[in-house]
Amino acid sequence: MPDGSKKPQVRLPSWSLLTPIVGIAASLAGLAQSGSASVAVLAAVLIGSVIAAVHHAEVIALRIGEPFGTLVLALAVTVIESSLIVSLMLSNVADASTLARDTVVAAIMIILTGMLGACFFVGGLRHREQRFTREGVSAGLSTLAALAVLVLILPNYTVSEPGASYAPSQLVFVSVVTFVLYITFVMVQTLRHRTYFLPAEEDITVKSAPPPSGRLAVAAFVALIAALTAVILLAQALASPIERAVVGAGLPLALVAVLIAGVVLAPEGTSAVRAARRNRLQTSVNLAFGSALATIGLTIPTVAMVSLVFDLPLALGVSSKAMTLLALSLFVTAVSLSTGRTTVLHGMVHLVIFAVYLFTTIVP
């Protein structure tokens, strides 16, 4: 066959392959302990690894289609979050007993207000009005509300254990039911009611890119694992310097959990906003709820198991301030998504709540 008839071979960008390798090598070499300049370089490499993870995940998503594509990134990022929280708990960084709780709350607030708010706002600016399938949103939101109350609010009102903690038997039971709820949601999303999480054909105004080859998808999957590994190693290496900087600035340690959740959710958030900009809000919503549900349904059982095995304290009940903001976020999200259409106004409301959450975290 003449060379002119061959199709150009599609490859993964070199930067998306090299950046995670540099990040893994730098974190293993312990450069975070070499000074502020090294910390700044590692932070830049961390951002590059996050962007690389987004790119590889999107390649995989194009290959396997919705809603499986969004599930890949949600699960991968949750593995990072769980591993990072566990490693920090075992190494006594920050307040180990509340780190998991604060990180989960931060993740939910970032997703419901920051991520969705940015998607609604960016999509509304570009397309005026965007649509999605309400059945899938209703399923995700009801599951998230149940998990949030069981994990973050109910511990404040149980009496078997002092404080905002579950007794060991209660912790095991709640971990099991949260995992069961999450697995049920995934089965509904991917098998039994998959159409609930797909955009209506008449609402699709932007054509999808052609799916990549199977070989490219496999390469992207391997590269995604490397990028996510780089993210967790770099985040762990930077956790101690960040904690020292937060304490030195006189800021509350809860900000460390916000930074952890922000770094971990950066790949999904970036991907969700890009999808909204392309008028694919359904993908953005799938990513948001998939991330929030996986954060509770997978992270909490993992952290609970580590807490029980290593006899580590674990406080899950949130304060009245966090409870108020969490309830407000769930309520506003339910109202915003009730009509199946969103505009710039919906995005602005969510972003304002997100700003309030961040401000009250810094200035409690």
C-alpha cells in the first residue's frame, strides 16, 4: 500500500507520558525536603500530572463510551483519595481522627458547589442553556443525600460512643451499607438503567470525536495509572510542607483537607468543565455525582477498615456549620437540577456557596 494512503498514527502526547515519570522519580527521591524551591517545582509537576491524567482518562472515555468513561476516572481518583487519606492517617499528618471526615466533606462541597457551579456557569456563558437527563440526576442525588446523612450527620446523634464517632459495630454496619448503596448505584448506572445517564439524542449539538483504537486506549490506561500514581506520591510528599505552611500562616488545619480534596478532584473537575464547554453537561453531571458517591461509598469503608485494624480514632460527625452548608448545597443542587435545564444563574448560585465554604474554612 502506498505511503500516501496510510492514516496518520495517533499517539499520546510526549509531555503526558514524561510528566508523571518525572513526578514519580522526584517524589521517590525526596525532593520535597530540599527546600521551598523544590516544593514549588514539585507543585508544578503535580499540576502537570493532573492535566496528563485528564487527557488519558478522556481517551479511555472516548473508547468505551458513556457512562463507563466517566466511571473510570471516578474510580481511579477515589483510589488516590483513599490511599492518600490512609497514608496520612498512619503517618499522623494533621489531625488523623478528623482528616477523613474533613476531606470527604471538602470533596462533596467542591463537587456540588465548585465543580457543578463551574460547569453550569461556563456552559451557560457559551450555550445559554444546557440540558441533561433528570432520571439519572435524581438517582444520584437521592443516593448521595442518604450517604451524606448516614456517614457525616448521624454520628453526632448516636450515644454508644462519646463525641462524633461511631462505635466499632456501628462503623462496620454503616461501612457495609454505604458500600452496598454505591455498588447498587453503579449497577443502575452501567447496566440496568444505563439510558438514565445518557443525553437525549435530540439534545446533542456537538459531535463526539472518533473513538481511538484499542491499542491507544490500552496505552492511555497504563499512562493514566502512572499519572494517578504520580499525583498521589507528589501529594503525599507535599502534604507535610503544606501542613507546616498552613500552621505557620495561622490558618486552621481543616484547610489541609480542602487542599487534599482539591488536588485529588482536579482531574475530574477539569474534565467536567471541558465537557460542559462542549455542551455535554450530561457528562459533567455524571462525573460530579460519580465522584461524590465514590468518595463516600468507597473511601469511608476503606478508612473505617484501617481505623479498626490499626485502632486509630475516627471522628465522622460534622460541626453545625458544616452541616448547614452541606444541607444548603444538597437543597440548592436538587432545585438547580429539578427542571433538566441549567443557566448561568444556577452556576453563580453554586459558586457563591462554594466561596462561602472556602471563606468560612479559612476564617471559621
